[in-house]
Amino acid sequence: MIFPKSIKELKLKSFNQKKLLLSSAITIGILSPSNIIPQPLTEPKFNLTNKYSIKSFITEAVEKTGSSVVTIDTQRYVKKRKLPRGNQLLDPYFERFFGLNVPYNNLPRIEQSQGSGFIFADGLVMTNSHVVDGSDKVIVGLTSGKKLKAKVIGQDFFTDLAVLKIKGNGPWPKAQLGDSSKIKVGDWAIAVGNPFGLENTVTLGIISNLKRNVAQLGIYDKKLDLIQTDAAINPGNSGGPLLNINGEVIGINTLIRSGPGAGLSFAIPINKAKEIAFQLIKNGKVIHPMIGISLINQSDFETNNNVVKVGYVVPNSPADKSGIMVNDIIIKVGNKEIETASDVINEISQNGINKKINILLNRKNKIIRLKILPTDITNLQN
């Protein structure tokens, strides 16, 4: 009977061992460090200050220059006049730029308009000529809400530029002027205006063309090669700056293309604007050397080159008196080989009106050399 007793003892011993192991496991679990107990996954902590303070290049550019952008309110007294019927107002901010007659009622009135501009030197504002043309009163509004009187110290119709002098004491927030010769097609372009004061309006696009002649847009009474951009220029933003990604002014917003090709905007290159502004500040006017011809860019399919032809000769102009004729091909002006109409205009402009300039022509495969003294464009009008 010893065998059964041994089995009973073995079972009791096994039971006691299991009880001891269970007690040990519970004790170990209680005494174990908390870091070995699985923890629920939590969202990692970020630096919320850095997370929400990241700025786009647009914001940084506008913050750099935005305070220098101003509202320009103008008033002019319009006397009673007789107007033709049937005209339609396309855009009040570009009415005078395009020389449109607007069918207002035929009563004396105060005509108000608004545009933008920017401070580029102590108390000096750059804007479009058409924004202030014919104005009797000009008010400049700063982004701080302050409004100050200003006077036009010079404007140039042919490049649509004007410089104003603010009546008041600084310090003034000044825009940093860039270099429009360094911009390339495809660069970012930021159009800024201040049409209602206090806050800037901002649009973004790219540079789509660098030397868009206004004659290609159907405008023949201006002397401009424009920057073309798809950054929208809103009504009232005319005269405001076009910025690069560094917040530097690379152009002055001047007009919008409506109708076919709508959605395109144009700006005057800042390098040209600086040159015009300097002359306006110094002399109150700008001299535009001309010889009295209109030009046509034409592709020569035989040589696969572009040629510049004379499209029109102004009667009694220096060109007319020297013997230049319609359809003459301009080969060289000064020391410059001519590839585009802009080359001709630039060379004559740099030559001035005080000395003659050499011009090389091709007329029916015959080479003709001329020396012509340019004159100011106002003399051609007369």
C-alpha cells in the first residue's frame, strides 16, 4: 500500500510548487519597474512655436516691402463738356491712360480716382502717370492709416511714370529696388497694391515675357518694353510694385490685358523706371530721343533670322529728311547689330539728341549709310 501513498504525496508536493510559482509571479509583477509595462502610443511633441511660425516667401517678401506701398487718391475738377454717345467705360483706372472719352453727364463735377504707388526715397513716391494725370489734388495714404497731401513733381506720358513728393516729415518706409536685368522668364512675381489703404492686396504669378513691346498690345502712343506676368493686377493696384521673391521691386504694375489674351498683366521694368524717375526729379521732364520712324519685327524665313523693317516715316522728321524710306531694313545703329525693334530704340535713346548717330540700312539689297541727329519726341508731335 506504499505505492498509492507515494502518489498522494507527489500530487500534494506538485500542488504546493504550483502555488509557490503563482505567488512568486504575482509578487514579481507588483515589484517590477513601471517602465516595463506597455504604454499606449502618444503623438510626439513638436515645437508648436516653430510649427506655426513658418512663413512663405510671399509673406516674407510682402512684409519686407508692404509698408512702403501707398494708396493714391486723386481729385480733379471737370468742367461742363460735350461728350459723344455710345462710348463705354472699360476700366476707370486706365481711362486716361488709353485716352478714352467717358459718357458722364454733362455737368461740372469733381472726378475722383484711386491707384497705388510706393515710396522709393525720402518722401518720394513712384507711380503711373495715368494715376495722377490731370489731377488738382493728390492724397497719399500710408499703411499706418495716415493720409498726407502730395504734389506731382514730374510725370512722363510716354513711359507712363510719375514721381510724387509727400508733404510731411519722415521717417518713411522705403522699398528696396531690385535689378530688372537679372530677372528671367519663369521667375516668381508678386504684385502688390494698396487700393483702399491700411492693408496690401497681393497676387502671385510668374514672369512670362521680359520685353513685351506695347505696340504688340495695340498701344502706339507709348514708349515701353514691359514685363509680362500672369500675376493679376487688380483695379486700383496700378502703380504698385511688382516684387521678386526677395521683396525687391522689379517693376511697376501698369496695365491689364482685357479681351483676347485676358489674364495677362504688364509692368514697367524698375531699371527703366529709375532712369525716368531720376530725370523727372532733376528736370521735371524726360527727353525721348527719336528719329521719327515706326518699326516692324519680321521673320526672314530664308535665313531663319529676324529683321527690323521701317513701317512708317513721320513727315518732316529727322528720318524723313535723311532719306529713310518705308521697308528699309535696319542692319546697325551706332555699334549695335540690330535684331529687334527694341535694339533700335535703346541705341537711339542712349545716343541722345545732341549728337548724330550712324545708321546702316539695307534697301533692296543695297547698303546705305546715314548719319542722323535725333530729336525729342515732342518735336515730332508738333
